[in-house]
Amino acid sequence: MTRSLMMATLVLALALPAAALTGREVIDQAQQRNGFSTWRDRTMTASMETYDGDSLVRTRDMDVSEQTDPRGEHRTFLHFVGPADVKGTRFLHLSPRGDKDQQWLWAPTTRRTRRLGDAQRDENFFGSDLSYRDLELLVRIQQWNDDEATATLVGEETIDGKPAHLVELVPKNDEFPYAKYRLWFGTGDLLLWRVDVYQDEDTVVKRVTMRKYAPFGPYQTAVEVTVANLPARTRTVFAMRDVRYDRGLDADVFSVSNLDRG
């Protein structure tokens, strides 16, 4: 009788569905598999193409260096290589965990380094559909903990033919001027495929879509990303090439003094 009861219990346990993931667990698992803390540094060449409707209005080409660590700190150094109106411009973004981001700019026209103030954070980043504040957001959003944002698993949806977990993040602070964010992670690969940024409860103002990932060594990297400003009907397409990871970049690359040296 005891043996039969044990067998029945085992069969019932196997028949029950596995416990559903929470929104926080989806984000944490995605970070452990594909997040910034899985690598130390990377370099790439990248381009930005900005469109108004179907018309190409602006291009930017740049060399990118990044460095990150498990504590959540992130550093980015950009060197614009074209076209002529931005060639030689250098940009440094420092995102320390638990402190305010810092953004620094060196321009060949002035030949001096200046730190961007809070009032400039909402300006467009070199004419793209991202603001300087949005650059901070893209680094920080998946690193928010429960004290910084509430994460809710809304359900599952299909994105471009791929099943995905839909997670909603509602911030608990006013660091960014948005009401909430929705993130779509592939159910199998846990790659981030889309982010919707809401101005209020119902209005999406920006949509970030990862069109394509490619493997570089052990890392899956988004190599084609579209940022759309839905009210303005403009979009910027980012393309990444020649991606190299863990090259042992020196921390001095991401110093303010390096902006002057280039």
C-alpha cells in the first residue's frame, strides 16, 4: 500500500507543471547567461543611420570600447570616425553602480573636454533617436534590483516568430522620465529582443528592437538594433561589426584624461 502511494505521488508530481518563473527570475537568468557581467571588455566598430520615415537623414560611424565588472559598473569610450562633421569627436560614459552616471565629451572644434550637465541628458545623442539619458537607461535597466524597480512577468508573447517572456518593469525612483518598461526575452535563449519605453501607463514613446544576434566567441551579441521614436516616426538603426571580447583593455582607456589624448 505504501509503495503504491509513493508511485501515485511521483506520477502526480511529474504531471504537474513546473513552477512559473517570476519577472525578477527571468531578468536574473538572462543576466547570468547574457548580461554585462559575463564578459570583462569588448571592442567593435559601429554605425548609426537615422531615418525620418523612409528617408535617410544622418549617418555616424564610430569605434567603441567597453569595460564592465560583476558589481554592475560599466564604462564606454566612443571615437567617431565619420562623417566630417563629427570626425575626431570622443565621448566617455561612466556608469558606476549606486551612483550617478557621468558623461564627458571632447570635440575637435574646441579641443577641450567638458562634462555634460543634467540639463543636457535629454538632448539627442549625436542626432539619433536616443537621448544621453537613454544611454544610461540601456546600461542600468536590467541591473535594477527590487529596491529600484518592480519586475512582473506579464506572460508569454511571440516576437518576430520567437516565443518570449514579457516582463514589465516599474521604476521606484524618478531618475528616468518614464513610467514603465516592457522587455521581451526569448524563452529558450533568454536574449533580449525588444524593449518598449512608456511615457505613461498606455503610451509607448520609444521601442528598441534587437533585429539580429551573432556569436563572437562564447558571447551572443546584438549586431543590428533599431531604436524608434514612435510619436516622431523616426528611427535609428545601429549596426555592430568586428566585435572582440576580453582583450584586456587597460582601465586608463576609460579615464577623462584619455579624451584629450584620444
